[in-house]
Amino acid sequence: MGACLSHRIKSVSPSTCISSSASRNGNNISCSSSKEFSASIPQTPRSEVEILQSLNLKTFTFSELRTATRNFRPDSVLGEGGFGSVFKGWIDEQSLKPTKPGTGIIIAVKRLNQEGFQGHKEWLAEINYLGQLHHPNLVKLIGYYLEDEHRLLVYEFMVRGSMENHLFRKGSHVPPLSWCIRMKIALGAAKGLAFLHNAKTQVIYRDFKTSNILLNSNYNVKLSDFGLARDGPTGDKSHVSTRVMGTYGYAAPEYLATGHLTAKSDIYSFGVVLLEMLSGRRAIDNNRPSGEHNLVDWAKPYMINKRRIFRVIDTRLQGQYSLNQAQEVANLALQCLAVEPKCRPSMDEVVTALEKLQELREMPKRNQKERRRNGINHSSGKPTT
Ligand SMILES: Nc1ncnc2c1ncn2[C@@H]1O[C@H](COP(=O)(O)OP(=O)(O)O)[C@@H](O)[C@H]1O
Ligand SMILES: [Mg+2]
């Protein structure tokens, strides 16, 4: 989105590694990109055409997507990022042909901005990963369009859009996300990341941030935007060497300094997002007073002091959490934000910690139900009559 886009650290020019004509001719992906596009599941490098053909994705025509989005109407824009704009459209569930608005199923169509920094490489990475990895916490990719310089991606529609909109949208009629929902979102996103890190060939997401966390009507999370994802290190390698890409405020300090990418970089970004959810503040916000621009730098000193944690927590959450819960979440965020990557937990550990927090929250409710079933008045503790 706007603010985050301006914080893009560095992006790849579409023409740096592979030209679109080469891709159409099905040439092997060459130079430094061969590693990047090696599929996460099959280990052998494959040609681009092979990758596209092997995936169960619909190949749309441009005219179908133009009709589905009513000529990419500006008022149907769902969001924008480094790759381009995302439009709302309608297709038939069975035939996947465009339908009239309000009929069939809703789709989200992401269209490459020709003037942007991203291009074919990111488009193919997204297809390669989302075409092969399926999980309840990853967005579903339905199909794509590729011709000349045009690059489009078609996804299932996520009715509540991105978490960024919910967390930071100012002056909107939408009530702020409750503590409970924030924790549910944190857990869903953590499960999505854990799935990627545990994949047969590990996947490092590399751009974990609130605008890439999408929400359906029940606030179930699906991670989207795999343009910057990379296969993790294999064999005895400890890291993958990359050009530094991602988003300021979210990228881990050691990755920024060295370009050495590991799954622990994602854990750091998760810590930043958890802190954003806890505080309702953006990772980078230059509109705040000096000393408060960088959320992590500002919040850390408060978070290590149990009695000062309240300074960090979103005031809109008042009365919705216990001191104990706030401390637990702040602690988890702090661990993820450890300067030393080895000190950060794994995503599995993060999932377990967040699940425990949810159980704690559900316990009183369960107890109440049980007490009622046993004929006990839950407010007085006396048996009901
Ligand atoms: N499937 C979708 N359903 C609803 N909104 C979406 C969907 N995909 C993207 N968006 C909106 O568009 C924005 C940009 O999408 P994203 O995939 O992150 O693009 P980019 O690769 O350009 O960053 C998201 O932050 C979200 O607001
Ligand atoms: Mg994005």
C-alpha cells in the first residue's frame, strides 16, 4: 500500500534476469534466477513453461479479465502494492468465465504496474509458490494471464481485505479490531508462516507485513503476495544470499546488513507485525513525534518493563485483555524481535505460544458453560434454581 510502498527497500527490475520473450519461448530460467524459481516441491529446475503447465491454474485471456473487472474500473480497486493494483471482478464458479457483477463468484485481479519496480520475476515467484502450496492460511490462486509486457494474477476474493486496512484505517466507520480478533489473526498468520517454514523445501516469505495478511468474513487469515518469497537454504548452508528486498520497518537487521536470508528473518517480521497489532501503530510512522518513528526502537524499552507495557498497548483495547495476556504477547513479540537471530523462536513455537494464549482466554468461557450445565449460577457461584 501507499506508505509501505514508499518503504520498499529495493526491488528487482523485471529485465535483470529474464526477458518476457524468453519466458514465452519456454527457455530455461537462467542466471541467478534459476535458484529462485526452482519449485519448492520438485527439486529439479524446470523451464518456465513446464512450471506453468504443471500447475492446476486457469489461463485467462486479457479480454476475460477486462470483462470480469469491468475494464479495470478505478472504483473497483481493492488495494495497491509494489506489484500493481488489485481489482474486484466476477466470474462463473464452474466455467471461470466472466459474469455480470453480483453473479458468480468474486475474484481479485492483480495487474502489473508497468512503471513499477516489480515484474516478471515476482509474478512467476507468486505463481510458482501459490500454484503448488495449499493451506487454509494461504490465499488461493485461481489463474493468471501472461502476454507481452502484461502480467496478471487472479485470486479468490478476501472480503475484509488486508489487516493493514483494519488496523490503521483512520476515521472509518469500521470499529477497531478487538483484542480477541487480533489474537485470532496473529495465530492464523503464524500458522501460514509455520507451514511455509516446514515445507519440504523451506519457503522464506520475506515480505511479512500487515498489507499482505488478508482476511475473510470470519477474520480467518490468508497470506498473499509471494512475489518476494524464496526457497530456504538447503544442505549444510545456513542462509541464502540475496539482494536485500522487503519493506523497511519489517526486515530483520542482520538481513538488511548482510543480505543473508534465513527463516529467522520472517520471525523478526512477525514480531514487528505482532507489535503493530498490540500497539495499533505502524512499523514506521514519520508523522509521529521524533523518537517514535520506528515502532520497534520506541516500544522495546517499555516492553521489557512489565509495569510500563501499557504505554505500548493500543488504547482502543482497554478493558479487553488481562495484564497477564498483555505481558505474554509482549514477551513473544520481544523474543521474535531479538537482535540475535538464534534467540528468536521458531514459527512452530510461536504457534504453540499463541494457541496457549487462546486456550487461556477460552477457559473461563468453557468453565462457565460447564458450570451452567452442572446447574451452577456462574455469577454467584451458587447452584442455579
Ligand atoms: N485476494 C484479495 N482479496 C481482497 N483484497 C486483496 C486481495 N489481494 C490483494 N488485495 C488488496 O490489494 C492489496 C495489494 O495486494 P498485494 O498482493 O499485496 O499486492 P503487491 O504485490 O502489489 O504488494 C492488499 O494489501 C489488499 O488490500
Ligand atoms: Mg503486498
